[in-house]
Amino acid sequence: MTLDPGRISAILTFLDAANQLKDTLRSGRTPKGRQESTAEHSWRLCLLVILLGDTFEGIDLLRLIKICIVHDLGEAISGDVPATDQRAGDDRAQRERADLVELCAPLPEDLKTEMIALWDEYAGAQTPEAVFAKGLDKIETMLTHSTGRNPSGFDYGFNLSYGADATSRHPLLESIRAQVDARTRSRMSATD
């Protein structure tokens, strides 16, 4: 199969812009203390999905991975808003969607439509795949908080309520959450 050179060029242009996710920093820290990038977060989220893949019943694993890869793509334009700074009604979701639409502008229409639909599915969290994507996204963030070399005064207690709505929507998510919460409590005890 050969691809139209214009289609290839459009995809490469999009990838150039999406590459900014490697330099888009999040508040999470690596075990050595370096701020992680959004690309690193998305990579580990997808790795988590792959490792859990055989436990998902009735889930389209490829669709779930696609949603996980797309869910933070808009951050390539406006950056990440740390979980501790997110507030209800802050229009963050609308900004992220608008940024995704801008990022996808060079893509051929079919790919642009697919990427935006995947993001919308994640944001709506109504399909089984989106429920898992959203819950595991929160869990990956909490794992990073519980294992990273964080600055002094880091609020580990934040993890204990963060994403509770997203992680309570399926027994598997609740089970993973319980272990992550135990890790967080252990980390809190160690820093007291």
C-alpha cells in the first residue's frame, strides 16, 4: 500500500507539533526528581493499559490505548495544568479541546475527526474504554506522586482524594486505587 505524499506530509507536520509534548512539563517528578513530561505520563499510562489488558472484559484494548495517547495531546499547545491547580468550572476542558483541534488542523480530515472523537470520548467518560482511560489516567498520576522525588512540603494527602470519582467507576479501578492509596499513606508516614 502506498500513501499519498500530501497525506504523509500532513501526518509529519502534525507529529512535529505533537513532539512538543516531550517538552511539556507536568508537576509530577521522576524517581530522580526531574519533572516528567506529558509524553512520559502518556507513555506510562499506555504501558499500564497493556499490562492490565488481559483483565479487561468487554474492552476494545486498541481503542483504550488510542484514547490514552490522545487524551493530553492538546497540552502540546497550552501546557499542563497541575492536578492541584485544577478547579471545577475553570474551562480547562474547553481550552484543551480547542488546543487539540488546533494541533490536529494539518491532519487529513479522517484522522482529524478520529483524534477529536477520541478526545471527546475521553472527556465524556461514558464508554467502557473512556471510563478506564480516565480512571487509569488518575492512577498513573497518583503513582508518579507516590514514587517521585518530590520537593519538600509536597502534599501527599492530595492523592487520597484526587480522581476519586474517576477511580470509583469500576471494581478493577477501585482495587488498583486501594493499593495506590496504601503506597501514598506509606510515603506520607516516611516523610513525617
